Amino acid sequence: MIFSKWNKKPEQHFDEHVNNLTNVPKILFILGRIVISVNSMLNKKLLILGILALIWLLVANVTMVFSALVMETQQNDNWNEREVNDTPTLKIDDPRNSESITVSPSEPQEPEPFLDEEMEEDQAGITGFESLEAFKSFLENNTYYYRSYRGYSERLNLQIIPNNTILASISGTKDQSDSFSIVDSDADGYSSTQHSTTNIQVLGVDEGDIIKNDGKYAYIISKDKQKVIIAEVYPAESAKIVSNVWVKGRLSEIYVNNDRLVLLGYGGGSGSFIHIIDIKDRAEPYLVKSYHYRGTISQSRMIGDYLYLITWQSVSSYITLNELSVQGNQIYYFDDFNYSSYYSHQLTTIISINVKDTYIEPVARAILMEKSHNILVSVKNIYITYTKYLSGSENTIIHRIAIHNRSIQYKAKGEVLGRVLNRFSMGEFQDYFRIVTSTGHVWRGSGGGAQNHVYVLDMKLNTTGKLINIASGERLYSARFIGNRAYLVTFKKVDPFFVIDLTNPKAPKILGELKIPGYSDYLHPYDENHIIGLGKDTHDMGTFAWYQGVKLSLFDVSDVSHPKEVSKYIIGDRGTYSPASTDPHAFMFSREKNLLVLPISLAEINQTKYPNGASPSTSGEYTWEGVYVLNISAENGFSLKGRISHFEDGKSKSGYWNRYGNNDKTIKRSFYINDVLYTFSSEMLKMNHLNDLDEINELTFPEYEVIIFK
């Protein structure tokens, strides 16, 4: 297997050997009685051999105990004799120091029984390779470049990457859902706190992010992406960093699952990596297990205790297959796909990892297909989509892979007209898959042939119903599926907001439409009758429109035939930007607290420079950067509660070119614990009272730390 095995802590090795030694007298006594009882029947030579065997057994056990004691002493020296600026540190393959030691988990539980037949593919049209040699032969005969230039590409070498030795060292002292749902963190052991979680698309399917919190601790990817900072942040008045976890390579996202911290990243000499850290004692984290994969992690999700990875890797005649991360019999191909017309192929791999019980081996399934563009993960399925372009047309190919714990089963393939905007253009509900696509383009004036379509497919990915040619001539800006409804926003000069009924999967229909200025890039549910829209205000110019400042809309859809915009809030002028419009993890909302927090880079027009008024095409000057904290309710709409910035004067001194997240003090995320609002930038974590936004405390992150191992 390509997966590295777990090892025991040094003290566990020592304890086991000591236990073995305490059993030696019992063994000697039993064997002695046996020898004496049969002495009358044996000759002296056999008696001497028996005595020598007893002596050998005693010496062997003493030797093992002595070796374990030496190993424990050496490793504990490394554990205990070091300086990390008094901050506990776990170092995983840290490039700053070549010395490191292996640390591993406590004794794992026995794995649950697993039946191989659960993994059998039950969809016709997909075939698995019997071996890597069969895969090699397939590539040689079905890759255009290889067949055309065979003389220049004879280095197809098939083997599996070896296990990577995972090295780590640790030090420390103990001194040191839905975004609108409130999570009672009783399961985490912090029953007195309520806290916000990562803004996710599907309830029950967690998404990785650059920061997580569990109601008491925050887990933060550092600016250089080489470590995770573990900070005790509640109570806010005594916030402090309790430990650090260093990695070799660059971190991309993290998960927290009770007492497990999961790190995902890339580089460091191996394509992608996953590290599972035990954080039962946050001041003393230790490495449980690591996995390395050749290839790029495209998406990840966590459902219960299982982490699901969707990775892709280019496979062509120039690949040496020792870079592959799967066995030959884990690779599949489609019987009806014309592979021979391609210069290279994409190997998409779905991997399931149990992060709680690492004794359970991961499962991987790889499919030779085109590179995925958008992915939806529900509690039961992974939908992988990509656009196929043929003779001027564009179709979306959909693959459904069923998932449940270790089980990964390819189920169905489907195809619909058009291209997909993003993952929010897809949804699953009551065993139906729904998708919004677009064809054509929008041109200034007329033409372009832009069309938008809604398709409903069953679990075999056969189309059961469709609604085509919605908002002809307009571009799709956002979509969201909530229950039996779909909400769409298209735009050319005004914002048509559509409410679509999907109750009958055979006959979707438009229930209502609202035309207002502006458009929404992102739609978020407030409750079953209200939708929040985040986008831009616009100024109609006849044949087109100029976008203006950031716009928030609250739509009332209780009367589905007549949706209404019951509240709007405009922030800044043309040039104002919110990262939350394209990164939903930056969107922090709590209905229970009537709270909405948005990162904003503010641009404002200096009216004194335009005595006759600025034209709609005029961009504002960069004046402020931070988060807007707003009150929101169905009854009263939006109102400004206040603003928070990490800049001393509210903006970057380096000016315009360091806007949009390029500065260390740009606020990237926000969350709350009880009545404290936390805002995170690469430089600090700031804490403010939610009721009046008065500052409580701030926790700054070191610019750079040197790790010294004695």
C-alpha cells in the first residue's frame, strides 16, 4: 500500500516490553515443571537443551527491555530538550531543521468489518484495469501523443510510490452546518459556549477552510502557510497561543473533528499531503498519521468521521507511473469514451479516509476522465462535472459516485446542455439531482444568444424534467437550490430574480420573477421565506449598465408568485469589493443573533473633485478596509451596527495596489463565540463585544519563528 503505517509512542514500546519481562518468571516456572516431570523419560542431553532454552528466553526479554529503555531515553531527550520560544510545537517534516523524530498514535481500535463486495461497481459502461501493466498498455494504445511520437516517449515505467517516512517532533507545556445555525459545542466539551461554524453548502457536509473554531480554541493557518496556530481564544480576555503545528510544504485548508485536527496541503517533496493530528490536549498535539499523494487535491469534504478527497493528476505518455497514488486495479475507464483523440488524460481519484480510527485503511478509486470543473458533494453522493465542447456546442458531463464511509461506488453518467457557473448551480434533494446551466454569451447591445436552463435528473442521471431558455440574452450570476425551489439571478441591465418550483421533478416551472437594479453574485438562505443576495448595485446605461458599490438585498418569497426585495443596503461606490461575493467562507451570518459580517474594501468618490457630479463609470478612491457588521432581520431588514478594521487608520498605507486581500491586515474571516466577535487577518485575531463592538483583546501572530532543537 502507499499509506504509511502508524507507530507507537516510545513509552508504549517500553511498557509492553516491561510487561513481557514480568511474565518471564511465570514462564520459567511452568517450563521447569514440565522439564522435571518428563525428566525420567528424557536423557541428559535433552534436559541440558531445555535449560539453555530457558536461559535464552530470559536474556532475550532483558535485552528487549534494555533496548526499549534506550530508545525511550533518546527520543524523550529530543522531546524535552528544545526551545521554541516557550510555545509548544509539533513539527512535521519541517524544512527548517533536518532533525526530527517519529511520533505516533495511541493504540487504535479494531476496525469495523468490511466486505469487499461493498466496493463492487454496479454501473455498466465502466471497466477496471486488472493491473498497472494493463493500464500502461491502455495508455500506449489510446494516447494520441504517445502513438504519434512513440520514439520520444519510451519511459512509461509502472510502479507505486513507496511509503513516505513521516517524521515529526513535538514539544509543549500544559501552562501554555449551516452558517446560520448556532452550534452547541457540548460534544467538544465546551457546553457553555455557542459558536458559529464554517459557511457550508450542504448541511452535514463540512468544508475545509483556513481557520476553524470549536467554541474555545481557534485553529489558524499562518500567513506563510507552513504552520497551524492553535490558540485558546475563549474567554477572549485571556486569549493566547498554546501550540503550533509545522509542516513541510504549504497548507491549503484544515478540518477539526472533535479531538482530530486534519491538515491538507501540497509540496514538500510529495504532490499533496494529509496529516491527522491528535489534539485531545491542545497544548500537546501529536501526529497520528500521514498520507502522501502524487497529484492535486481538487476538493475535499468531511462527513462524520470520514474525509473525502477528490484529486486529479495528468496522465500522458510522459508520466512515470511511480508518481501514481493508486494501484492498477483501482483505476477505471469508460467503455464508450474516445481516449485515443487526447494528448493526455486526467486521472480523477476519490479517496475516503477515516480520521478518527486510523487503523482503518483508506480506500481509493480512480477514473480516467477529463479534468473536473465543478463538484457537488451531498451526504450520499459526489457529483463530478466538466464541460465538453463539440462543434460550437457545450454540454456538461455529470458523473455520480455514491459514498458511504469506506464505500466508493461509481453509479451513473449523464449529460445536459450548457456549462455550469459554480457548485451552487447544483443541488440534490429527495434522490433527484438539479443543475442550472448556460449557453451562449452576453454582448453589449444585442446578440450573443445567452440562454439559461434548469434540469432535473434521477439517480441514474436520466433527465426527468427541464426548463429551458430562461432569461434569454442575460447572463447567469448566481443560483441556489433550497428544498423544492431554485433561485436564480440573471443580469444584463437589471437583476431578474427568479423563483422556480421543483416539486414535480418532471415539470419544473417558474413561480415568480422580480426585476430590480443590480445583481447578486451569491445567494444565501435566511429562512424558508427569505433569501439574502450579495452582489453589486448598477446604473442602467440603455444597452448596458455600469456596476457601482456592493449591494445587499433581502428577498421575501413567501408569496412565490410575487417575490419582493424588502430591504437593500449599498456599501461604497464603484470599486468597492467584498471577497464574500466569490468566497462564501468569508460570509458570516447568524439568524439567531440577527448578525451579518462582511469583509469590505471600500472605495468612495470624492465629490469635491466632481462639482457637476461624477459619471457612473467613475471609480471611487480607496478609503477603508475591514468588516461591516450589520443587523439583519426579516422585519427590519439591514442596518449598520458598526465597522472593525485591523489597520490603525482603517486602511493600508501602501494604498490601492494592496487591496483585495493582499495585505497582512486584510480581514479574511470572522466568527463568534457566545457574545464575542472574532475577526481574523494574517497578522492578528481581534476580539470585540458583539453588543457594542468595543474591543476586548487582540492576539498577534509572530512574523517568523526559528525552531531550535537541542
